[in-house]
Amino acid sequence: MSEPWLHIVGIGEDGMDGLVPATRAVVEAAEIIIGGDRHHRLSESVVAQRVAWPSPFDALIGVLQSYRGKRVVVLATGDPLWFSVGARIGRAIDPSEITYHPQLSAFQLAGARMGWSMPDVETLTVHGRPVEQMIAYIQPDIRLLILTTGAETPAQIAAFLTERGFGQSKMTVLAAMGGKDEQRFDGIASDWAHEVPAFNTMAVECIAGPDAALLPRVPGLADELFQSDGTMTKQEVRAATLAKLMPMRGALLWDIGTGCGSVAVEWMRAARYARAIGIEPRADRRAMAAANALALGAPKLELIDGKVPEALSGLAAPDAVFIGGGLSDATFEAAWEALRPLGRLVANAVTLESEAVLIGLHKKHGGQLVKLQVNRAEPVGSLTGWRPLMPVTQWSLIKR
């Protein structure tokens, strides 16, 4: 096992004075200190070779490895393993070579300022990530702590809240927490007008108005929430489909014949860091899927122009596959071959021809074959009657 040569140190607005003696000694003994301008300013009393974050940032690992054998310190804000650079470095460099020195995180400081218990809040970051991903967390009575992208982020989040009927939500922006220049800005989403520092943390208490859009993380969003040309997996069938696909943290879905993206979007909303690749040959439907992903908080949905099974070649191995279009024996074989162990595959069919393919696959491979029939109550003149949706044949199985 290698000896640790790399120290990743969390530092707060109180700089070197806020470090415990052992950590302070590590920083003072460093030959090389890597960090952002703010980190170098907070530790300017230490004499060492200073290195700025590389551009592009992905070059950081190579930069670090070039200094192996020296006393290297990476300065990060707060807790280096909580939505911070420490986790990224730890995935690329053997953890046995690293010593972490955590400081109070921005989340903990913000929770203390707000009087909020950490187990009772959702913590998320939009720092360097699409701001739209926070939309998936907008729900009645939920408290959010959010690491932001910059000075413009609070206004963007205020707009998201207001557009979805949460305009009365309470918002607080906290800046320079723990330092002599600490600032606090309070307001409500619908009339947010503060100019805030670029480096800040948000606290949001979501308050739903009578017209609020209810967007639970549990699959089965209303059909009306999606842009569609009418060809989509309907709400009730979509909920049953996602139940068989089993969204899990960080898992990857292939949504074959993604259409307007309803299944892929709900997959990504249902579990933290869940990813999805939608394969769709029609440009108009890919455009709708992209718009739905942004509007519903899944901005990282990846969309591919292509026909199956050819378009599946070279894609990252999935944890789950949904075949909603382009069903054929060849498509199934390509998807099944790529599917990871314990992966889930679900295929839906509405035509007799597609149903025949599913029946044949079921005979050969087993799994579960069900018929889903949904009837919705609709007006019939001055009265009400049941109007059936097209029945859906669903085949599902797990790769063991």
C-alpha cells in the first residue's frame, strides 16, 4: 500500500485560522498547493508553489499525478467529499495515497444559519451543472439546500418555483459563511430581486400555491406535463413500466424509441444521479424529449439520432433497457447482450405484430408477460362513461 502523498484540505472563509493544528501543519509544510484564486487568498500566508485549477478541469488528475513524490495539498471549500473535488480525485487516484481533511461544509453552515436539521432537508448542487436539475426537487413543504453556479442562479431558481405555482416559497441566499464578510439575503420567489455575490449557497422552503404543479419523484406524472405528438407511454402504463425497470442511484437506462422521452425523464427523476440515453430517429420527437427533460428536471438526458439495432453499438452498458419502439428480435438480442448482470429489460407493444414478437421472445427467454388495459372516465354528452386506451402488452425480465 502506498503512503499518502496527497492531502485534500477543506478550508472555510476563516482561512488558516479555522483549521485544526494538525491540518494547518500539513498546509504549512506543503511544497505545492493547488486550488482556486479564493483558496490561495485564504492561505496566502503559506509559502509554497502555487498552482491554479487547470483548464479544462478534467486535466486535474494528470496535473496531480505529475507531482507524485512531493508534498501536495489540494484546497477545497468545506468538506472535500461532499459535492466537491475530493470525490472526483478519489475515483482516479488510489484512496490509500490520499488523506482528507474535512471542514464544515456549506450545507452544515447553511443548516445552522437556518436552524434546519440536516436529515430533514434535501442537499443538491447546481455548481457547474445544469440549474434545471433542481426542478425535480420542487415539492410541497420540502426544504432545499443548494450549492449554486453563480450570482444569477437564485433568480433562475426563483423563476422555476414561480412558474410551477411555488411563488410564495421562502428563499435565503448565504454568502461568505463563517467569514468577516458574511452576508444574508431573504425574500420570496415571486418577487426575488436581490443582487447577490457569485459564491453563495441557497436555502429554499418550498411552499405550494393552489395552482402548484405536483411533480413527485414517484413515476406516473400526468400526460399533460409532457410535450407530445400523441405517441407516448401513457401515465398508468408508464408507472407500471418504471416499476419493472426499477430506477436506482446512478443507473443507466437505454430508452429505445424514446419518442417524447417520458420514460427516460421519469427514470432520471426517480433516483439520484440516474442516467438515460434516448435513441430516437425522428428529429421532432428528439426536440420534444429535450424540452421535456429541461422542463421536468432531467437536463442531462442524452439523445441519439439513430435506428436500432445499429445505433446501440458502442453505447455504455445499461442497467436497464426499455423498448418502446423499434421492437424486433435483432433489437432485443443487441440490447440483451449489452445489458449488465441483474439488468432489467421491459418491452411494450400495442400492435398485433409487435405483440407477436413479444410472445415469441417470452417463449424463448421466459420472463413476465402481462396485458395492461386502462379505461378513463370521460364525458359522454351530459353523462360520463369509460373510454378505453389501447391495450398494451408488456414483457419484462431480469438478466441473471
